[in-house]
Amino acid sequence: MKVDYKAWYSKELGQKMEFKIYGDSGKPVLAFPATNGRFYDFENFGIIDACKDYIANGQIQLYTLDSVDQQSWLNKHISAQKKVARHKQYVSYIMKEIVPFIQNNSTHNGSFMVTGCGMGGYHSANFYFRYPNIFDSMISLSGLYSLDFAVGDYVDEDIYFNSPIAYLTNLTDANYLNKYCGGCIVIATGQGAGYWEEQSLKDVYALKGILEQKNIFAWVDIWGHDVTHDWYWWRKMLPYFLSHCGMKKECRRTT
């Protein structure tokens, strides 16, 4: 399996950013790290090995990214406004630096997939739902889809448009809804004990209800009470969902 390490000084973030590329062909998959994680965690915790057949066979090309969550949503020492301002810079880094890099260097001419676990699950959903012209597939594992955990009850326009449960609730734009209809949406979490999985389960049910109300098909898969917020389970989840992600699912939208 071909593995490349990349790093450059991000103009959008004002700091060095690193990532790894696994494979040399296939559908690009942007993989966001878990809470407090780094770009090398997918390799160190066995996700790459678990997905090696899909990479080696040229089905996917995996880009494991860094985040700045400790400087934004998870930074307890700054205001909500500063959190979202830093997050917006991260969004610009992905859309203005990472996406063009992949488009210029990948042999794949179509849309991308996004995935991640924990905070990475949040990022994968947020990028998928905000930019369906770039991303046509998402596999979100144990993610949170509201920003209550980071900003409490505070809401402004920027926070609203980065909180999927908030902006999807009121979304009526047919262009977006039809894009979702044609995509592959996988949302999974466990029911094990612990804050993160409990919060994820609550958000998953809320997101499921919103998508059903809008007649958007999503594969929402709730795993057992033994399934905790842990790499052990994510190593099982991601290859399992990759094995099904190519299946064509009928959208229920009628408008």
C-alpha cells in the first residue's frame, strides 16, 4: 500500500498542518480525527489496517487529516464567538487547500466521501451537509450534530450554520435536498455507557427525525449496549459500512 506524508504552512489557519494519504487511486475519503486526535490516529489505532483491502484494491484513497478542535470547539478558555471564528478558518483550510489539492492530484474525477469518529463524526456530517457539490457520501461514527456541547445555548449566525441539527431543521432548498437524496448517508453510534456515546445517541435520533421529515434516506445504524466510544468499535464499523456504501439506495423524496 502506498503511503504519503504531506505538510505545509496553511495560510487559512496560520500554522503548519499535516496529513497522510493511503493508496494511490480510488474515491477520495477525507477522514477527520476523533476528539483530541491527530492525523496519524487512523493508522496507530488500526483503522488503516482494517480498511486495507479497500485501499489496496483502489476502491478508496484515504486522506487522514488533522483538526484544530483544541483551538476552537474544545477550547474552554475562549468565547463562543472565538471558537466559531477559528472553526471557520478550519473550514476554509479544508475547502481552499485540501479539496483543491486532492482535485489536482487524484486520479478520481468525481465527488468525495467524508468520514470520522467522535468529533470527526461531527466534521464529516457538517462538511457533507454544507457542501454536497463536493461530498456525495458520509460515514459518521459516534458523532455529535449539535454544538450545545461546545457553546451551550449561545447561537449566532455562524454557529447556526455549523450545527447540522440547527440548519437542517429549517432547510428547504431543493438543490441541497436533492443532492442529499442522491448521496450515501451513513450515521452510526453505539449505546454503551459514557458521556460521548450518550450525547451521540441523542443527536443521532434528532438528526434521524429531521431527515425522515424531509424524506431523505439515511442509513441510521444503532449498535448495541456493549458498543462504547472507542477505536475498537470504530475499527469494526468503518470497513463494515464501506462494504455497503456502494449500494444504491432509493430516495423517498417526492418533490
